[in-house]
Amino acid sequence: MGTAQPEESANATIPELVIISGMSGAGRSTAAKCLEDLGWFVVDNLPPELIPTMVELGARSQGNVARIAVVVDVRGRNFFDNLKGSLADLAAFNVARRIVFLEASDEALVRRFESVRRPHPLQGDGRIVDGIAAERDLLRELRGDADLVIDTSSLNVHELRAKLDAQFAGDEEPELRATVMSFGYKYGLPVDADLVVDCRFLPNPHWVPELRPYTGTSEEVSNYVFNQPGAKEFLDRYTELLQLIAAGYRREGKRYVTVAVGCTGGKHRSVAMSEKLARRLSDGGVETVVVHRDMGRE
């Protein structure tokens, strides 16, 4: 039995498509609700083999369904074979599609499942962690193919919605969106980062008593950081490298990139560098948002 294909005709408008997937308990339902509030037509738990049919129906709506978001999970058998087949069918019809993958740490997922007293859909007769491990293994390839990966381990519902609003609320879709994220190495690497750079080669303002209470968003700390040897040169050269990478991402159709900038605690050096770097990228035509993951931690 053949797979339905999006209709090609002068009157058919192929809708934009976002596929929301990721770990169970990582916030797929919240992401779906957010896109629905932004005006997307959302279908939850759609079998992957029906995605081309959904796009075909949208194409027949005469523009009334211009943006479709589909939530898919691993509960169905032959999940990956069906999804790969559907994406291959869509590629032949130039459907603009993106994959959003929601991630979270094992600890966060276990805590969430225990709080609602529900089993993991893949744990069977085992433990919650067994189901999480099985799902990670099954989704590994999809995570690698995702256009946007969001780690929700430390995000509340409002913070997740804010991230999605920043990516999808615009009326005109930019060629590339960048998130520049400062972080502290002592709190762990951001799992949703595409690129990671280390600012610990610069002197730490934490050891300057009058600067310790401030953050990298303050003029005092920023001036201190960028008056250090190598700071301005690093900013210039890394900006040039990111501009080169951004041009390649555009050619390859990648629309999202997360650049993580780290220092020891994520309060001073990485914050100051992230602010300057985001401004440079924005001035270079990349739509950019800044996130300071660890700035408020002690």
C-alpha cells in the first residue's frame, strides 16, 4: 500500500512542518501546546507513516493550514522505519520541515515519572531507568538529525515556552536562528549545544573582591574581561569562525544552532563573552537570543 504524497498543483500550498519528538517526560506536550498557541495546527501522537497524509490534507486547505506541528513518540512499532520513509516521501516534494528534539537527564526524567506515578512507556516489567535507557538508544539517530535540541532538565514550563516562543513566534522565518548560551563547567556541559567554547583561559573576576557580586552583564565585569590579553582577539576570531559555520549551515538547510560559552561558574567570563558574541552575530544577520543558564546559581 503506497504512502500518500502531498498534492502538487498550482492551487496547492505545501504547509510548513515541524516534527516534535524526544524523550518521554521531557516536555513534548508542553511544546505542542506552545505551538498551538502560536497558531500552528498541532496533531499529537500521529503515527509517523501518516505524516505525508497530514501534509497532503494541509496542502488541500487552500492556505488555511499553513503550519503543521506533529508530535511523534516511540510507542508505535517500527517507529524509525516508518519515520524515515515518511521523511523521504516529504523530501521529494520540497516540504519545509524541521525536527525539534526534547531532551532531559535521566535524573530529571525519573523524578518526573515518579511524581505522577506513571510507568515509562518502554519499561515493561523493568524499572523506569530501563525504559529511559531503551528510549535513548532508540532515539539516538533521530536526536542526531534534529534541527533543534532543547534540554529541559532544569527548565520549568514557562521557561520551555519562552525558548519555543523565541524560535517560532516570528512572522517571517529567518535563514538561521542562533542561541548563545553561557554556562558553568562545574554544573556540567549543556547537552543541547552544537558548539562549545571555553573562556577559562581568561582571568576570573570572581577573585576580584569588588567584581565578585556582579555578573558578566554589568559594565564593570565586561570591561574587566575584555581588557585582558587575548579576550578581544578571541571574540574577533571566534566571530569569524561562526560566520563561516553559519554560512555552511544555511547552505545545508540547518536553521538552528546553539553555541555554548563556558567558564567555571557561568557568572562572569562566559556571560560577558556571550553578550558580545550574540551582538556580533546579530549584527552579521543571524537572529540571535542569549540564555545565561547558570548565572543565577551560587
